[in-house]
Amino acid sequence: MARNPYQLWRQLEKDDVKVLAVIESLQGRYEYVPVEVLERRSRIPGPRVKRSLDKLNELKLIKRKLGSVIGYSLTFYGLDVLSLNNLIARNVIVALGDRIGVGKEGSVYYALTPSGDRVVVKFHREGRRTFRRIRLLRSYAADKPRKQWLQIAKLIGEREFKALVELEREGARVPRAIAWNRNAVVQEYIPGVELYRVRDLSLEEAEAVLEDIVDTVRIAYARVGIVHGDLSEYNVLVSEDSGAYIIDWPQYAYRDEEGADLLLQRDLQYISRYFRKRFGIQVDWRKLLEKVRGSAP
Ligand code: ADP
Ligand code: MN
């Protein structure tokens, strides 16, 4: 059961956040950061450091390793809390709300901005959660040892944020990227439902949704130079006015990368089959491919 990072963050005091951040900063050098090093680096008196470590360990924000030297390493919860702490300190958001998503293991939450707008925060945990994606990302994770899941989650956060920024700049229908820190990406909240849950779409509306999807796939390919790679009825949000948005981009591949063409084909084959089966729309994925590739190299 996922625990809300905001509820964890609220239990922390200044020392705790500081100690957590120091552990993170030394994680590249130590798998488990020795207590002595932590005491030195945090510039906090020893007993207070120990108290913080006990508390952080209790909250499972860090993991303790006992041995001749006692050491600590950051957990995914700890990483989420550090990301959140940064976003709150920067005044990007003031609080997190409930987790979004229906019966999924996802880590996407509603959040509130200082001006009272609802936005969305996605905490990346791909390293552990979705190995398939890491395989798609292997060029990028190749030089990282298996243990560095947290590092990979941060890179993926950056990757998704930058993709969203570029996609939006080129006019693709994606949530606007608002901010990023570590493994957390803040984005515009799209009021609507996933395509697989949409009820009662007329044929016309379904055709419009498909057109939005193909248009965004085309912009991504032709203008940004990327392929989504996991296009499905779960990663399309249909908003209240029936406009469609493509979400969940971190596993994208560059157009020139090996295998990207195959991914693009798969995305289009998958989506046309879905529209054929569900709405009876006869679409030839090759036609879509032509549309997407157009005059692109
Ligand atoms: P993952 O599939 O890796 O868990 P997604 O980015 O697909 O991550 O998000 C999971 C779910 O969260 C989506 O299916 C959707 O219900 C919801 N969601 C994600 N981003 C948004 C957004 N910008 N606006 C509204 N809901 C969102
Ligand atoms: Mn998804």
C-alpha cells in the first residue's frame, strides 16, 4: 500500500529533512552511508542526528544496515519526500491530495498550487516497478549498476519533464509540464477519464479522439523526433469536451534510435485495432503511419 508522501513529509522537522538530504548526497559514494560520516557532514550534533535517523528509519524513508559499521541508504519513500520538500520550498505546490488512478500501483497524486489550482504530481519509480520500461530505456540505464534505481528514477523524471515541455511547445496534446525535481514531475491536471473508461462516445466523437491521438503522435514524431512507445487506451485521457491527450511519456524512443520505427508501428497498430474493436471504426494503420511520417525523413 502506497503511503502519501505529503503525510510523511508533514511529520518531519528541519533536522530530519537535512539528514535525509545528506544521505542522498552521499549515496553515490556509499551504498550505506556510515553514521559517523553523516554526523560530520550534516553539522548537526550527534544525538540529534541519531534521533533523526531513528525516526526516518521508523517511517521507512531510509534503510538501516547493521554490521561493523552502521549505515543508512535512502528508500523510494525518502526520495519522494525530498522531491516533495523541494517542490513545496519552491512554492510550486502547497500540498498533495489523494492518489489518482483506479486500482493501480501508480504513484500519481493530485496536488494544490499556492493559487488554489489543482495539478498532478507523478513520482517515478520505474526502476523497480516496470522492468519492461527499463528494458526500453536500456541504452540509458546501461552504464548504471542495478542498485542505482533511485538515480534512474531521477533521470526518468527529468526525461519525462523535458519531453512534455518540447511536446507542448510543438503543439502536441499533452499535459503542460509545470515543474520537475528529482523523480517528481508536476503537470497540468486534465479533467477527464482514460479512454478505456469513457462511456457512450458517438462515432463522431470517437473519430475526433482518434484524430487527436494521431495528430499528437505525428507532432511527436515529425517535430520533436520521438515515439511514445506505450500508446494504449490507458495512456489516453479524454477530457470533458472530448479532446484527447496522450500521457505517460518517459519510455519514449528517439526517432533515429534502433527499433523506433517498429515501436511507432506497434503504437499505431495497437490503437487502430482498439478503435476497430471498440467503436467499429475501420482504420488502416498503414494510412496512419503515412500520416505520421508525412514528409519526415
Ligand atoms: P503510470 O501508467 O506509469 O502509472 P501515468 O502517467 O499513465 O503513469 O498515470 C497514471 C494515471 O494517473 C493515469 O492513468 C491517469 O488516470 C492519471 N493521470 C496521469 N497524469 C494525469 C494528468 N495530467 N491529468 C489527469 N490525470 C492524470
Ligand atoms: Mn500509464
